[in-house]
Amino acid sequence: MTGPAIHDHNDYKEFSSDAVLALKCAQWPQEENEWFQRRRLNGWPTPMQIEQAREYGCFVTPVGHPHSSECLLEWRLSFSIAERDLTRSFEDTTMHVYILLKMIKKTYIEPVIGDAFSSYHCKVCMLWMSEGTPHKLWCKENLLLCLILFISQQYEWATAGFCPDYFIVTNNIYDINIIGAVRKDLVQILRSLLSSNCTFILGIQCCDLGQRLADEFSRFDYCLTPITRETRVNHMLTIAAASLCRFSILVNIPQHYSSLVDYLDRIMYAFASLQYLQQCPLRYAIIMLLSQLGFHTATICKENAHLMSR
């Protein structure tokens, strides 16, 4: 176990769940002051979101650095609640890029270095990019551009061997799993993606996206201008990523406990009624839904202790 989560499988064989043992800090650590005082030129996160994060607070989990001589005595800071709130405010295009990145990770990175490069690395980069780029950049017409910007940022961090944590910039989240030969392999993979002139999207295996794009490209009139081609690619990638967000499950999640249970039942029933190929895009989305439901349920149970018996 490299993180604070305890992995557990449930009755739905397609999915599993994580439980995290944590203690809430009485106050934010001094190292966190930089995040609250950070100069932000693009208006994200908003002052209201920053104050909301302050109210959420931070937690410590009983997981030390694996390379430390005092690993068993160390605890790790966690900002998961604040991260959840910020990621839920992502633009649609930002979320689509994040989903495509997970597909790229599964196709190109995992076969070489396993799970050393995780979804958390993707999320941290999305947080930095959302803060550091203009709001108008994140539109569906720029989907491919945003995807390349993300890969370029990860390539820069991997080359330097330092990926700054979003909340505490002095923390290097690469220094646990992405070191030595693993880091060199990651640099090579990212370099290959950047030098492929975007043809790597045709090799994405998740949901047969690459093959579907290749089939569509075969119908192209090769007299199309590069701009027209890029517009077509952006449009198709947007549709593919948006298909993973069906039922608006990343937003509009019910707030009441009983509604949460009913909502989950309806989603799982709909999933079971689909054919296998139709289930593929929804499978990724349901995993994200279960994560959101877990956060909501934990919050509701904390505020209404009598619900724990259910």
C-alpha cells in the first residue's frame, strides 16, 4: 500500500472502494499559508472557494514516506476534501481533458511503469493548470491544445524530477514512486507522445477510442486544411470524453442520504441493462460517481450520526 487508502472489493465485481483512516487537524499547518496567500492572476480558485477550503480543513493519515528511516512514525497531510471541492468546479473541458488523460495513462504509461504514475498526479496537474491558465482557454475548441499543454507540463516536471504538490509547493509528489529508472521511462513516454504530432490519440485503447477515431479519419477528405482537421479532432474528442459523463453524474448529485442510495440504485440498474460495449464509457464514469457518493455519504453521516446505523 503506497497511499493512505485501504482497498476493498464490494458486491459489484466491476468496482471496489477505498477507506481512509484520518484525523482532522485543529488548524491548517504553517506550510499551507502560501496557498492561501498565493497570487492568482486568473481568478481561480475564487476567494469564496479559498475560504471554503479553509473551513474544510486538512487531515493527517498514518502513512509515512517509504524511504524514510522513521516511516512507521510519520503521518501524511491530506487535503482531499478541499481537492474534491475544487475539482468539482472544473470546467467541462477541464474534466474532459482529465478523463482523456486517464485513458492515455492506461494505454501508454501503465504498461511500462505500472501504477507509479497515478490519477493523483493527473489531478494535481489539472489543479495547477486551472489556476495558472486563463479561464477562456478551457473551451471545447481547445481540447486538443489543453491535452498537449498537460502532457508538456508533466514532461517538464518529469525531466526535472520534481512535481510540486498543489497545496504545499515544497512537497515533491514524484519522490515516492517516480524516481530512478521509472522517472526516465516516464520522460521517454511523454517525449514520444509530444513528438508524435498528436497521432498518439489513434492508439488509445480505452473504449476503442483510437480505432473509432481512425475509422472516422479514414473518411476525411485529405484536401481539408490543418485547421479544419484540428477542429474535427477537437469535436470528436469532446464527444468521446463527454460520453464518459453520462447521466450528469459528475454534478447534480443528490445531497440527502436517502436520495443518494436511490440514485446509486438507479445508476447501477441502468449499467446492468446495457450491452457490454455500451458499458465501457459508463464504467469510468460510475467509478467517479462512487467516489463522489462516498464523500457525500461520509459528510452526511458525520453531520447526522443517527444515519450511521443504516
